Amino acid sequence: MKSRKVTLPVVEAVFVPDERKSEVRRRLKRARGQVDGIERMLEENRPCAEILQQIAAAQEALRAAGKLMVRSYIEKCATEGIKSGREQEIYDELLEIIYRMVR
């Protein structure tokens, strides 16, 4: 079955509340710092186990940011799309998001 890409149109609306943006940015900043730390660890020839631990921490920070964005998507984008009568389009888009998140 061929997957079709479904994207909601961008409108003059707030998709992500400011408070949630701050939280996502905080998680991204943490992940960025961890990635920078991993690069330093490689340069310093640190043990593999330590580097892998930092990689896992960076992945978790990105996962946490992703969860926050999924919540915003469901609360705002999906809800408004369903209310506007685009149930199937939203369902397809949500499934695509879930499939990407669980890979």
C-alpha cells in the first residue's frame, strides 16, 4: 500500500503555545549540549560505555521533545482538523506521525 503524505495547511494560528515552546526548546538545548559533549568525549578518547550513555541521554531528550510536540499536535492541529470535518485526513496524518515516532 502506497503511503500518501498528508499535511495540514499553515494558517494564521498558534500551533504550539508559548509555554510548550519553551519546554521543547529546553529539551532541545539539553540534547544539543549532550551531542556537543559526545563530540568532546570522542576527542578525549573516553570509554565506549560512557559515550553510549550520553547518546542514550541525547536520544531521550529528543524523544521527550517529540512527545511534547505530539501533544500539541493532538490538542490543537488534530482537534481543529476533526472539528472542520477532515476526520480521515487527520486520522491518516496521525498514523504517519505515530509510525515515525515508533521507528
